[in-house]
Amino acid sequence: MAAVALATSACGNYSTEDLRFLAALPQKEDLAFQVPAPPQGALSACPPSNASIWLQAKPVADGINGGVDFLLALVDVVRKMEPTWRAADARRWGPFDSKEHPGREVQVIIARTYPPELGGAPRYGYAFQARVKGTPDFTTVIWGAFDGGSASRGKGGMVLYFDQIIALGMGDASTPAGTMQIAYDRTSDPATIQLVLSNDGFGVVQFGYRSAVYAAGGGVFDFAVRDGQGNLLYVSTGYDAWGAGRAGIAVQLAAGGTGGFRQCWDAGACLVYVQDPLNLSCPAAEQPCDYGVETDCPAVPASPF
């Protein structure tokens, strides 16, 4: 997907205080969903079957990261130029012309406060705004807030308003409707990211995606996929440092009704345990789907959610 480019490139000439404001804006490594890549040979047959649902986790994470890249392409515009206005606890960039969207202009505002509940640490609030050139009012296309000294060691949240981008004529054919909301926390172990898409987009379905990554290895990834029959699968996983894991899957059937099943797999992404009383996870020729014993399931980190 082509990201929306908001501004012309320029070289920034920042003061130390300017850099403190810029440090409140997240970068790619702060918001990326990290999921283990499938091991070599994972797509070949496992006896009796591979963990086909878990093998979709990495492609789903890559799709979500495409949405994050779209967002950060908008955010990173302020790193290319110095502020046009400064106050003790605020900065503004712009208004400046949008390079990719003639007739549109953009401004970015970041303000800093020191709420009592943060014990002297700063809180930054920011808005990325756009308008049709010559009109009086700006429209907010990104709103965010951040607590801490820098995005890599703090926590915050952002909302991207796709409908406003489209209404301003600054989207493209692949820009989804609705919103994308992100909350992230890098102040403790595990580091967590939560992302909510209000509509399908970036090759993934509407859902509240959640990721937790532990410093010692392993983590949690909750995601959703739509299978070939149109059923929606809501997947909650935990995995260890080697990629072995467990999943609970809730199913919303396209024909109506709901169900669910549980699975575990080893580091080679081969299933070792399935509990599926409704036989939702295997074709008719392989039913019943249940096999293995739960004691063969790996130990995985606890979910912080």
C-alpha cells in the first residue's frame, strides 16, 4: 500500500528541546508486532498435521505492520523539518503544503504537560491536522498522547482517522474506512501493543489485535482470520522462545452459530494436542479431530491482557 505522504522533505535543525518533543513520537520498532517466523519445513506435512492456524500468525502480523507503516509515514514527516513555532511547552510544524496532494496543507502540534499522577514526568499530546488550502479550518487526522521521556521507554496511544483522510482527498483506493487505534507500553516486561481496526484493511480483518513480547523470549499474540469458508476465527496464542505454543480459537460460523477448539504445537509447528469436540478444525475425512494429551503442550508465558 502506498503511504500517504503529507509533506515535502527538508533537513531538520533541532534544538535539544525540539528533540524532546520529537522523542514522544513513536518509531517503527516501538509499534511493530513481533511474531516468530515459521521454522524451516513448517509448511511440509507434520504427523498428523501442522499448526496451520499458528502459521498464519506471522502473515497477519506483517499485514498489521503494514498499517503501522502507513501511520508512521504520516508521523515521520515532522522529523524532516524544524518547528515553525516554539513555546516553552509546545511546538508547531507548518502549515506546509502536502507534496503528494496538491491543494492540501498540513500542520502538526505537540504540547507538553506535567500531570500530578506522573510524579514529575512529562505527558505529550499531539495532533496531525490537514485542510484544503484556502479553507479556514484544519481537520485532525491523527491524535496521540505519550507519557515518558521517549517512545522507546514510555507508553502512549494514537488514533488514525481514515474517514477524515478520505474526505480531504488524501487517501487512495486501498485506504480503509473508519479508524485505527493503537496503545503501547514499553515501561515494563513484557512490552505490549494493542491495535484496533474498526474495518477490514491492510489485508487483515476488523479486530482488536494484541501482542506481548517478553525479554526472556516468547510472548502472546491475539489475532483474527477469515477461513476459506467465510468463518471468522478469533485466535489467542501463547508461545515460548522456540516458537512452540498453545492457542484457544473461538469460531463464528459463516452459516450462523459459534464454536471453539484448542491446539498445541511444538517448535517445528507440528500439532501435538487438539481438543475439538465440534470437529471444526479438520475436514470430514479426518474426523474426529481430537488427539494427543494436554501434558504434551509446552509451557508458555502468561498473557498480560
